[in-house]
Amino acid sequence: MSDPHLPGDPPIPLILRRSAQAKRISLRISQLDGRVTLTIPKRLAEREALDFARSKETWIRQHLDARGEDVLVRIGAELPLGGKVFTVQSGTGRRVQINDDGIFVPGPPERAGKRLSAHLKELARDRLAGASDDYAALLGRSYARLSLRDTRSRWGSCTSDGGLMYSWRLIMAPPEVLDYVAAHEVAHLAQMNHSPAFWAEVTKIYGDYAAPRNWLRANGNTLHRYKF
């Protein structure tokens, strides 16, 4: 049998996940990658699951349209960086260059995405390390190490032994958003919780965090649409 999908323009791939605990069909659309997952009881016939998906097709397409399409990062693509939008262009020389005219990526065009992602990770490490150093000094604490990942469930974390982890995609967000996440994780060096005392530490070292926090809630998932 072919992979399950909803026909149409475009067709929508479906992921069927059987669960012994499921009592009924449930439907979830990932805002990170647009995957449509049907969780179904273990013994339910596949055709019933597909009938259910067809009955929800209008709702599914509305949500996918609201999310927007993924963007393949290549020459000619538009990419946010530091909250501004740049056009990725062919460059010369040995290094990626970024200025008001765009992002210039040297080398073979087919490798532009990978080369640019490596450069953005370098930028992210520099910016996040600098922000973390500054906020740790304000807090009067030190951290043990800093690592970058391409995390989907969180923008940063702090371990009990002082390890800071951040999503490198924060470099695409406005600077104040990156700074807020750094302050948030550094504050966990003093308070490993989200108590009022923790938020008081964030306020002390960052200031009013409402705007960047709201930006992440409203727009953070869009940063995962860019595929390198």
C-alpha cells in the first residue's frame, strides 16, 4: 500500500501512529515541520483513520496555510538574521559576507545552504557566549560550558552543573530575543525553577522581558521553517 496521504493540491502526507493506549483517533499538526500525525487505536482499520483525516481536510489545510511553507535555503532565498530579512546571494572569496546588501555565500551554489548554516552557527556561538558572559557577570555566577544544538522543543536549557545549551537558530531572531533567552538560562544558575524568585533574577539582569518572550511565543516556530 502506498504511503497514506490526503489527495489534492498539494497532497498532504499523513503519519499513522498506532497506540495501545489510544481509545479514539487524535490528530496533531506540528507547527515546527508541518507533519500531520494521526494517533489511532491499535486495532483500528487504516481506512477508518483515512476517512477521519478526510473529514478534517479543510481544518488541516487551513492550519498548514497559516503555518506557511518551508523555505529551502539556497541562492535567491530570503532569510531572517538578527530580526532583519536578507537575500542569499552568490559571493566571492573564502568566507561568507553579510552586509546591508545581502548575505554572500562563496563556493558551489549547491552547497550554499550547508556553508551558510555553518557560518550562522559560528555567529550564534559568539553572540550567545558574549551575552551569557555578560549576564553571568551581572548575576555573580559562572557557567561551566556552552553548547549549541538545533533543538525543537526549547530555545535553551541550563543543567544543574552549570551547562548552558542554546538553539543556534536564535541568531535569526531579533537581538533582544537572543539576549532574553541568554538571560533566562543564565538566571537558572541561581534558580533552577520558574518561581517568582527566578523571574526576579531575569528582570534584574535583563529588564522587562515581556516583549521578547511574546515574540518567541508568536514567531519562534517560524525559525524552524528554514531548511539548510
